[in-house]
Amino acid sequence: MTSQVQLRKRRLDRGIKARTDSVFVIAAPNDLIYVLAPRVVPILFLMLLPLLLSGYEGKILVHACVIGLLAMSWDLLASCGLFSLGQSLFFGVGAYLAGTMNKYGGAPIWLTLPLATIGGGVLSAALLAPVVRLRGVYFAMVTLMLPLLFRKLIEAWGILGGTHGISSLSVFPSDWVAEYLAIIAFLGVLFGLRKLIESDYGLVLKAIRDDDRAVMSAGINIYSRKVQALFLAGAIASFAGAFMTHHFGFVGFSVFAWDYAILPVAATTLGGPGAFAGAALGSMILLPLSEFLRAMGGLRIAIYCCILIACVITLPEGLFSFLERKYHQFETVVEVK
Amino acid sequence: MSLLIYGTVTSIILALYAVGFSLTYGISGLANFTHGALYILSGFIAWHLMNYLELPFLVAIPLTVLAAGFIGFLMYWTLLLRVRGIAVSELIVTFAAGVAILELLTWGGFYGTRYSLPVLFEEGIEISGVVIDGQRLLVIGTGVMLVILLYLFVHHTKIGLAFRGMAQDERTALSVGIESDWIGSLSLALGAALAAVAALVVLPLGMMEATVGYEVLIYALAVAIVGGLESTAGMVAASFILGFGQSAAARYIGPQWMTVVPLAAIVLVLAVRPSGLVGRFKELEERV
């Protein structure tokens, strides 16, 4: 009787990875490269990218960074259990704040950007503070409705430029400035949030997502923590909005459009929620893809939605978590004996 | 007087939008964000049945309702089965599916005045000086009939009993032999069929285009949230509050304020009284 040789995959964790995500045992130069590569390569890549790209491609890069910021801010909210369907709310608040300050207050860019960031964070937190008690679906409904409400209010009242928007605002002195500002903000937020979520503060946020009653019984005020997370996420997204306002020199109620609500969710789901790098990776994949699809107009959004559904159903952990697991393991094929 | 009559019509239209949504949510806890898309998709199906297969409208109606129910049923088994119970994933999937359907329809040119469904009754009647046309009377009749039929169905049939069992406690229902996936998919199918019924009576009154789907979803959500999801009475009351609110806003402030009313109502109710106006404690625990 001939028996067939059976093969199986054997997976071993690399010994270098110690108990936690931030402590490594480094014994050789190779180990150092292994630890540093996932951090240094993306930074260098993004920093050098503007030198290689021409005008239009540069714009795509900027857009990808902006959506990346929105996606990471979504991820921050999601990691404390606040599920938002309206990143466009925070984005729009920041965009309109910067636009009004620039147009009616005459403030220059270097003043409007930080002011809109802080102001947008405060405003977002204040707007949503009454509803942080709500769970899952209900919080999502409020965030879905608020941008639509704002849009309708601007339309109905005709304030803030009404349907025409506010145009001829200050723009960045050159494309280089815009590109590097976007990239630095993107990388800063990425590594900053990854640090934050691994700290004790981030641990509390994640615990709120997993079991809010348990956190309450530990004597922590979960509502104030949620408002703090809202401020932080709102500030990040408002910066993105203010940045786009000055990038285009225009703000209109298209900032409350579907793109800015769906894309961050799609990017985070594609990349994998919970680690921020997933959100960043997802947006870097989706945005260039969406430029290819731009010719299709409205169909583009339908395609994002299909990607989103496929990711949720078939790849719930996301691309980044998958890659990360593979990176930390040796995988060999051995014979079954 | 005309405010009273048209307010009533608007309210009943809102109730029609919401009835399918609240039914599905009430039974299986599934917030079906595809509702608006299914609504407009039924209009699309009916139009094609009539214009390509040249079926009379009265034949197209049951076919469309069946088709919509089947789509809902299929959606449960293909898309939702694997994410069942994870509220956030359910939400993402239904929301994305809804937007995908609507954007596909828009892309396919489903807007403008080319598409419309015929009205069933042309002639209207006059009530104390206000003329009301036949289609609007049909809307009122359908709304009242649906609420009554649903009440009878849920309280006096075996499937209805299973529905109520699921709504109260899914696990206990499972332990007495109610197949939760089966009932869940049936509830989704019924919700979709109700969206189709609403579409077939309401769409002839106005524009039929893809963007209407978003509005329908918002109205359905608004009614469901304001009324609280567990009682039919709450849903009807909420439709009347919102309907009259809308009609009054349109009349006294300006027509562009009509859509602001439900949006503001959702946000206010969730912020101030999360259980809904007539909701009870069980729901409060879910929401807060």
C-alpha cells in the first residue's frame, strides 16, 4: 500500500518578540533590522515619495494622507466603543472653522490651522457630549444624522456661503509645503496614536469598548474618557478638514458628503481596526485605487461599498493584522509523520 | 383644515416608510439600513416589470412585493449570516449594501422624470373645502390596513408567535425550538416586502429617483427612534408627531425646512430621552 506523503504548515513565533508589543530582545544586527524595518521603511518611503511624484500624483498623495487622518481618528473612536458613521461631521467642522476664520476674520494659514484643530476638537466633543451615553447603533445614527442636518441647515439658512460655499481662501505657498505638511501630520498621528493606545490611558479606552460596566465599577468616569477621546479624534479630523480647505482654497458643503463618511470606515475595515497602522495602510491602498475609478463617477462609491462588505465578511481582522502575524512568524512546510 | 388633512397624509406616509424597518428591528434586532434602498429598488423593479415585460400595474404589484421579500431573504443568508450578532458589522454591511444599491441605480441613470409609476385612482373627493386625490386616499387606506393586518399576523399566527418570541429573548426562543436564523431571515424578508408595499403606493405621488432612498431611510430611522421600537402604538404616534411637525414646518417656515424636522428629532430624542417617547426600560438598556 503506497501512502501519500502528507505535508503541513508549521508556524513558529520569532523568539525576538518578547511578551509585549513594545519590548524586544535584540541579540544580533539582524534582529535590529527586523524591529526597525516596519517603522523606518514607511517613513522613508513617504518622505521620499513627493520627490518622485508630479503635480497630480502629489494631490492623490495629499488626499490619501487626509483620508488616512480621518480613518485613524475613526479608529480611535472605535477603540473606545464609539462607532461613528459621520467622520464628515468632524471634517466639515474643521473645514468650515478654517474657512470662516480665514475669510471673515482675515487670519493667516499658520493661525487658522491650529485654531481650527483645537476649536474643531472642542466643538465636536461639545456637540456629541450629550449622546456619549448611547451605544453602538444609536451613536452611529446620531453621527450619521448630524452631517446631514448641518448640510440642510446651511442650505436652508444660506449661512456660511450657503450653497455656493466660501471661495478664494488662502492656499499653501507651494505644493511641497502642502505635501510635506500632510505627510508629517499623517506620520505624527500614526505613531502618536499607536503610542497612546499602548499606554495606560489607551488601555482604559480599550476596556471601555470591551466592557464599559467593568470600567465603571473600577471607579473610572467613562463618559469623561469618551469625551476626551471625542476631542482627540475630532481635533485630528478637524485638522484634516482645515488642511483640505487651505489646499483647495475653497470650502462648501461637499465636506459633509458621503466620501468622507464612507472612505475612513472602508479604509479602516480593509486595513484592520484597532492598530491605526491598519487604517493608515487601508487609506494608502484605497485612495490610489479610487483615482483609477474616478472616471466611473457614482459607481466609485458603490465599489467602495462592495470592498467594505467583502472585508467585513471575509477578512474581519483586516490586512494589517494578517501581515503583522505573518511577519512575526516563521512558516515552513514539513512532512506529517 | 388642509393642514390637518395633508398632515395626516404625510404622517401615514411616514408610518408606511417605518413599518418595515421597525418590524425587522423589533424582531431580530437587525437595524436594516438597506431599507431606503429596498424601497427605491422596488419602484425600479415595478417600473421594469411594467415597461419591459408590459405587465399591467395590478400584476406588477404582487410580483414586486414578492421580489423585494426575496431580496431581503437572500441578503440575510448571503451577507448577514456571518456577521450576525456583531452589531457594528451588521450596521456596516447593511449600510454599505444600501449605499451600493442606491449608487448603482444612480449610475444606471435612475433619476429625472423618465421614471414614474401610475396612480391607481385618478378621481379625488372633497372634504370640507379641501380636495384630496384618490392616490392619497389609497395611501391612508393602505397604511391603516397594514397596521391592522400586521397586528393580526403577529398576534394570531404561529409565525407571529415565533416573531414575538424572538423579539423577547432570542436564546430562550432558540431553546423552545424556534430557529433563529430562519425567523431572522423571514423578518428581514417581511420588512423588505413592506418597504415594497410602501414604495408602490407612495411613489406614484412624487419623484422616483435613487436619492429618495436616503430620505426614506432617514424618515424610517426618525420614526423608529422617536417612537421606540417595541410598540406599534409608539410607531404610529411618532409618525403623527413627525408628520404634523413636517407639514407645519413646510407651511409656516418654508418648504426647505421639511427635511430638517426628522433629523433634528432624531438627534434631540436620542440626546434627551434615549428610550424614545413611549419606549420602555428594555430598550433603554440597549441604547445607553
